[in-house]
Amino acid sequence: MNIKPLGTTEIKCPSIIYGTSYLGNLYRELSWEEKISLMREWFRVSDGTVMIDSAGKYGAGLALEVIGKGLAELGVKPEEISISNKLGWYRVPLENDEPTFEPGAWANLENDAVQKISYEGILECWQQGCELLGGTFRPEVVSVHDPDEYLDAATDATDRKKRLDDILGAYKALFELKEKGEVKAVGIGSKDWLVIKELYGQVKFDWVMFANKFTIYHHPKAIVDFVKQLGEDGVGVINSAIFNAGFLTGGEYFDYRVVSPENQEDKHLFEWREKFFSVCGKFGVSPGDACLKFALSAPQIQAVALNPSKPKRMANNKALLEKDFPKEFWTELKAEGIIEQDYPYL
């Protein structure tokens, strides 16, 4: 697995970064044995440093606890793993039947979480995250979790300005942690790439993560050009949610909502997918494999963040990195309108 510095930082970044929401009981509760087998596979399929992406929001801190305990059980040394922690959610006691954040998304949690995005709040989240990891392992990579959602919740222009100030205050605190040597890289992840662009005008991130917005389905020239600018500026670029919430590989969710071929507004999605599957079938290419290869096709993109719930998928993804598809495959995808005609990297 190719390992390069993350942007201009000293972080060793492999081509695949592993997500950890399943360790926090996303949708269902995995057994301890299942969680450990996932973590063990990270190291089995990696050629060097493993990098994972977690958050205090994942199971109200449960994922971070599992990571700390699991790495200790596996005998992993701190230098063998790089941990990214997305900050902004703080664990609190559970006082209802289920958590108040993202109801229905998390299974059998014993805690709740509240949002804390501000200069002081983000430092509280940082400290709690370190404690949940158990002390031996600490995050080297940090960011503010879902700043686009925080801004979208604004009630008016004045409230949005306040929320933007909260985010900028949080980043001030994170860059101070970097100056003190507590962390090595500060970045941003967002499902709205325009929020990344807006904040990049005020904060010089070490890395950015796009979610849902640089996929084989969605890659407009404006985003391609912005990614090129980031690369020229020395900013590391990570691609995530590359299957548009699973729809591109046959799922019923598209960008976190259920879609239906019976819905007139969704018909174009199913027509697109039918053509995509047809071309994949013609060349004997798995749709998921095509999504992954496309997600890494722009030279500025250093890594993809994947969240496999089954260990066997990880070995396939690693092998895919060294595999090339026929040029004719990409040419036909362009001819069918699956890939934009002016996309420059395939």
C-alpha cells in the first residue's frame, strides 16, 4: 500500500484510511470478537503505518474506547498507527431510552453526546478523546466534525455568522495544539465542498476530506479545479463516501436518503446506475472496484477513507490498488455519460 506524507506534514498517509463508525455500533452492535477482527485486519493488509479515522460522535465516544482497548489487546505500538479524531461532540450521560444525537443510527449505547464547537469546547472534546483512547494512543490528526451541518443549522444570517466564528475559534485552538506539538496535522472534512472552500479562504488547512462530492457519479469541473488548487498549495486531499452512501454499488440510500425508482425525482439516478452496471458487466469490473479506482484517479488525492464492516473486503481493496482496468473501460464510461467528458485523469 502506497504511503506518502499527508500534504506537507510528517504524517505517514497510506492510500486507504479506515473508518471506525462500526466500532461505535453504527446501525448494529458488533461483538467484541468482530470488532477485534476488523482491527487486526487493518494491520494484516497494511505494508506500514495504519491510519484510521474516528470521532467522538461515533457511538458517543464508544469507537474511541474500543480503539484504545483493542490496540492494547493486539499489542500494537503507538508508532504503528496514526489516529485521526474529528472533534465537536462530547460524551455525556444517557438520560433517555436512546441518544439525542442521530436517533435510530446507533445501537445499544450507554452514553449520549452533545455538540461543543468553540475555542473552549473543542479543547474539551480533544481532552476527552485522549482519555477515551486510554492514554497510550493519542490522535495525531484532528479536525472539526461536520462544520457544514453546524452552519446549516443557523436560523438566520446573524446566527450563521456566530456559528462561523465558533468554527474559526475551534480551529484557532487546534492550530495552537499543533504549535505545542500535541498534534501533527489539522484539517477539515465536509459533505458540502463549498463549506471547505469558504473556510479555506480563512484557515490554511494541512488536509481536507471530501465526502460524497468526488465520486464516479459526481465530479463537476469546479470540484476538480478546487482539488487541483489544493494540490498546488501542498494540502493533503482525502476522498470519502465514494459510493454515495451505497447507491453506486446497489444500495437503496443515495447521499443519506432512501431513493426509489417510483419517485420521478429519483428516476435519473436509477437510469445512471443501470448504464454504469451495464458497462461494468461488459468489462467484468465490480461497480465497487470501479468507484474506488475512480476515487483515487486524481493525482492530488492521496487517500480514500473506507469503512468496511467485513475484514475480507480489506484485502480486496489493497489488491485493487495495484490493478489497472482496460483503457477502453474508462473510454466507454465517458461515452455513456457516466464520467464527465472533460475529466482529465482517465
